[in-house]
Amino acid sequence: MAGSGGGEPGRSDLELLRAHVAGDRDAFTELFHRHRDRLWAVALRTIGDREDAADALQDAMLSAHRAAARFRGDSAVTTWLHRIVVNACLDRMRRRQTHATVPLPDGVHTDGEPGRHTGGVEPAAPARDHETALVVRQALAALPAEQRAALVLVDVQGYPVAEVARMLDVAEGTVKSRCARGRARLAVLLGHLRTGSDDAVDVPRVTAGNRRPSEGVGSSSGASRHSVSQEEP
């Protein structure tokens, strides 16, 4: 067995994944706990429903747990995990042949683990901001799955386009195209929220909660291909 457990300080994501493959029973748990908040946020924003997001995240982590030995290390472990989570979300949405339209209730934050409220993380927002956020989240839920996933990763979570391309296993141009089409649809759906000369609603501001700094963490793509379609919706 590699290592005595998942509590060893300083182990990298790749070291944890390799330890898991070698038989360390705690390594994958530590890896998941390290990244669960952001993975949960992506799942919830992509699907829009807490129960479906929790199920998709569980499916994704089971898949990652079983497929760890096939990880080749051509991209960052976090990129690989995000790809599996997003694909689990898209697969669940496609199987149901519908887009979830349940908005997030007021006071629910997405920087906690599935099914758990994490009150006190964010200051209370004005009622108008809450109402606007709900409208924007409903509009996001109306987008085609691939467009929504791209917008969630780029505009809401703040990942660079190049990294999102690796997560979704598509070309950077495909990510840009999906984002552009998604923003155009949102502009139509949310036209009544525009102010002044703005051309679009500030989606990151009204859906904020888990946005990360725009910095890449992966290397060039090469990890195994999953189920994200390369066709534009």
C-alpha cells in the first residue's frame, strides 16, 4: 500500500491520485475534499437543481475513482476531474431530455458540499439582486447544455478559455463559440435587465459565489476523451 493514509501534508493532486491507484484507501478522499467545493459549484450551476447536481457529482466521483488508473497525466488532475463532472451533468440532462429550470433558493450557497447549507459565507444581498440572480439562473437553465456548461466554466467560475477547452475536450474556438452563442441568447432572454448602454447582463456578478481567479492549472490536452459532443448546438 502506498502511504499510510490521506493525511500526509504536501502531497500534490497527482501524487494523491497515484497513491489511490497503488492502494491508499484515503488518498482519493483527500483529493475529493480538496476540490469538492469547486466541483460542486460547477455541477450545481450546470444542472441548476441541487438533487440532480448531487447525483451527477456522485456519479462523476465514482467514475473518477474507477478510472484513476487510466489517467495519463497529460493534463492537470483538476482538469480531468472537472471534465468528468461536467460530462456527468450533461449526460444526466440528456437522459432526462429536458433542461432543469429550478432556480436556487435564496440563501443557498454553492461553496459547500452537496445537500449542506453554508450560511454566513456571503453577506446578504439586496432583494433586487436576489430577484435578478434568480432570473439569470433561470435563463441559464434555458440554454442548450453545452452552451450552459461553457458559460458556467468561463463566465461564472472564471476559468480561462484554454483550460475550459481541456476540461470539455474541445477546441478553444468551440468554447468561444458556445460562450458567444450562449451570451447572445441570454441577451435576448434578459434584455429587460439591461441598464444604460450595456449590451449584456453581468452574468458573473449576479451568479457569483464560487468564482475563481483566472489562472490556468493544466497542461496541454491529452486525457481520455469523454462524452462531450464536439458539435455546436
